[in-house]
Amino acid sequence: MYHQIYKRIAIILFYSWLLSASGCMIVNADAEFSSTVQQESSDPSKAIPVTDDSFVCLQKMHPVRGFFVGNLIDKLDDTVAAATREEGAVYPPGSIVQLIPTEVMIKHNKGWSAVTNDWEFFELSVSEEGSKIKVRGTTQVKNKFGGNCFGCHLKAKPQWDFICEKDHGCDSLPIPDFLIRGSQHGDPRCQE
């Protein structure tokens, strides 16, 4: 009996570590780590300013079916409307979409990046002190499982605007839902 309990705890700890260590990074064949900002075409005049301070505790964001949304330009109602629309919708500029504390998508103004439908992917380092942007970019950002963030989100059916959920066309996540929820509830930025 104790053996099964310890085994379950070990599995939970392993997946928790894996989830907390998961994140996106730009893979460069010539270096272990590349620049934290991709050098690819996007229109800087269409960018919405994003800094470390743009990211908050998940519990301060709006929950939608297991993920969280916000908006950097005070259009939260529009973002929530897009996220909750049963037939899908294009998210408005400024939208923030987050499943776990360390991975984020932000929607820039129309025309910022036609390839990603104006989404930018982020990997964060989070602590009680706040958030730090580790990596940001569009088509070359890869998570620590080796999956390309853009490549996965591109599989979402067009009406879902790159947002992955179980029935949206994206690949399944390699982590069970209960560990995702544990990561969400364990967001260190929420410790007050």
C-alpha cells in the first residue's frame, strides 16, 4: 500500500517538475540557447508593448474552460467574448491567453505577423517576485518537449484563431489535466 502511495507521489512530483520546467525556447543548432527575441519579420509599428510587468498571477486573470485570458489594452470584455463564443472567434488585439504560468500567447495589432495571425508566444520565468520574459517570438519558439509552439497552435481550426483546446484540432498535451490544474493553483506569483 505504501509502495503505491510513494509511487504515485513520485509520478506527481515528476510531472510537476516537468510542467514547471516546460516552457518555450528558440532552438538554434549552433548554440544551446539563442537570443530571447527572434529575428524574423513582423511589423514593429503594429506591436503592442509587452514587458515583464505585462504578466500577472493566473488567479487575477479571467478563467475560461480551464485556461485564463486577459487584455493589455483594456479590452477584456472583447477577449472574454471571443474566448467564450461557442463557434469560435478572432481574438482582439491585446489578448493574453495562458494555460500554465510559464507559457503565454499575446495577440498584437492586425498586420503584426500574418503568419501567426498576429500572435506572439512567450516563455516566462515566474517567482514570488513576478515574471521575467525568457523567450518570445513567433514561428521558431519550441517548448521543452521539443514541440514548436506555432506548429501546434497552427493546427487549431481557423475559427479558433490559434487557440488549442481538446476539440480544436491541435495535438493533445503530454501532461494530464490534474497536473495542469496543480501548476495553475501553484502559480508562485499568487503567493501574498
